[in-house]
Amino acid sequence: EVQLVESGGGLVQPGGSLRLSCAASGFTFNIYEMNWVRQAPGKGLEWVSYISSSGSTKYYADSVKGRFTISRDNAKNSLYLQMNSLGAEDTAVFFCARSGSSTLDSWGQGTLVTVSS
Amino acid sequence: QSALTQPASVSGSPGQSITISCTGTSSDVGSYNLVSWYQLHPGKAPKLMIYEVSKRPSGVSNRFSGSKSGNTASLTISGLQAEDEADYYCCSYAGSSTFLWVFGGGTKLTVL
């Protein structure tokens, strides 16, 4: 069974940093592309970032480009999102999602990031 | 680029059918047959219900079906059941390195 478990969320002050992790199991992690998607309170889903299976290609939404960095450790079956210069607009539940079958086919339950003083 | 447009809410009685629309542009929904639909229950992982416009993943009820015409995709749920009550989001591949996947604003389905 595919499992994606996010962690690392919490309360952070504006301008602060946070690193999210996503532990993958139940599938061959190193052959799948991965993504981060977020959902602000009361809002819709927003794609945040993509990383290729090898980690060599990375894409970012304009809203986070230059502030967020996606990475992965295939030896540890883990996906990461380093988030810097956080603002209130970054308050959201962050999901990791696997790319498969031309879609985002498996998701974790998410981790909540709250940016507030 | 903007989010896809969905109705904020729809409702139906048990046993009835409902359809949720998802309108994009010629840059996303209209360009790719890569529209997906997700079911979200609070505190749970989003569940893929439809992919590539009309395909159902293994384990998803055949009461769920998808279609597309031009820049608008649709999700139809037939034989509504109480457990179908959830938020539903459409998603389309958009192909841009800064806008890879675009989502709709979500539709709250209420089963009366």
C-alpha cells in the first residue's frame, strides 16, 4: 500500500524558515516524480513544487520561487521542502503527492504550517 | 494563469445524480486530456477519483464518471450516497514550469 506521511509543520514567525519532510513507503520511490501541494485555510488546492525522480529537475510556482527549495533523498525514501522567508500567505496544509498515471495519484494527509507572530 | 472555475456548492438527494463542472482555458483543460478529480474529506488524504478525464482508478466506484468538452470538464456522481458528501477538486496539467498543475477552487457536495 502506498503511504506518504508528511511531517515538520508547525507555528513559525513571519520571515522564518521551516523544513517539511515526506516519508514514502509501499512503492519504489526512486522511479517516481513527486510534488508538494498546499491548501490555505478555506481556500482551494495550489500546486507548489515538482521534482523529477532523480532530483535533477525542479519546478516551482511563482508564489514560492526563490523562497522554497524542493529536494529528495532516494536512499531514505524521503521528499523535502525547505521553506524560507515565510509570510502569512504561506499558512496552509502542505501535502506531498506522487506523480503517476499522468496525474497526482497518491497523497499524504498533510502537515499544517502556520505563519504568525 | 488562474485557477479552474468550479461551482462553490452542489447538492442532491440520495439516489440522485449530480454533475460538477470545471472550466479552464485553452492552455490547460482545453489543451490536455489530463484532467483529474479529487475527493477531500477534512483531515484525510485527498483521494483520486478520476484521471485522464474519464478513467477510474482501481477501487473507485463506477458511480463516478468524468468527461470533457472544450475547456470544460465535468464530474458526474450517480446514485448519490451519504458517504459521497465531501469537497471535490478538479485538476488539470498546465505544462508550464511555474504552473505545472492547476486546480479548481473546489465544490462542496452536500447529500440532503
